[in-house]
Amino acid sequence: MITPWPLLAVAVICAASGFAAGHALKGRFASAEIARIEAAHAAERQAAAEDAARRLAAAQDAERAAVHALQATKNRLTDTQRRLKETLYGLPTADRCGLSGPARGLLNATIADASAVPAPAGEPAHTDAAASADPGATEADIAGWAADAIALYGECRARIDAIRQWDEVTHGR
């Protein structure tokens, strides 16, 4: 009679060899899959870096364009204001218009500093000696004040437009 132990040992060895070969094959497949995933991830990182570099370059170009446009607008506004003031002070209607020195000082202070608002009606207004001694403003002075306010508004609007232009290019809004 033949004992089943040698046949059983051969079967166990074959099964173990099969499991070992399967495990090695699975490891190779897994290594290949890991390498493929790592390569795909590296390609995604490279594409993201290139996209970020492209967006940064576009933002920098938009910033330069906005700064140049803003400077051109400011130069144009300055030139226009200079010509306007030259024309205003050359007009023959430079008579007194009834605006006192303290009132003109208040208007000028308000343009220079938005927090320079007058005292409430119940409190006395504080005026300096130079403004009190000022006999009043001419029409040309008032027109010059208005031209200054228009120029400040134009410069503010140009800055906002430059920011909008940069934002549209950078964020697509």
C-alpha cells in the first residue's frame, strides 16, 4: 500500500509554490500599478505647476498693463487739470463770489482729509487766523477747487478701473 504522505507533501509543496508565485506576480502587478499612479501624480503636479506659472505670468502682465494704464490716465488728468486751471485763472470773470476764507479753508481741508468735517451746529467752528483774514474767494478760486475735486475723483476712478482690469485678467470676473 502506498502511503498518502508523499503525495500530500507534493501537493502542499505545489500549493505553496503556487501561492508564492501568485504573491510574487501580484507584487509585480502592484508595483507596476504604483509606478503608473506615481507617474500620473507627477504629471498632474507638473501640469498644476505649469498652470500656476501661467496664471502668475498672466497676473503679472495684467498688473503691468493696469499700472501703465493708470499712469497714462493720471498723466492725462494732470495735463487736463493744468490746462483747465490756466484757462480758469485767465478768464475775465474772476470777481469775488461771496465764499469766505474760512469756508474755502473748510472745503480745502475736506479735500485733503475726509475726516476734517465741521463742528456740529451747536459748537463754534474753529478757524485759524490766516483763514479769518482771507477776504474771500474769487470765481476762479472756486473753479480751481472744483477742478481739484474733479481731478481727485478721476484719479480714484482710474485706480478702481486698473484694479478691475487686473481682477478680470487674474480671476476672470
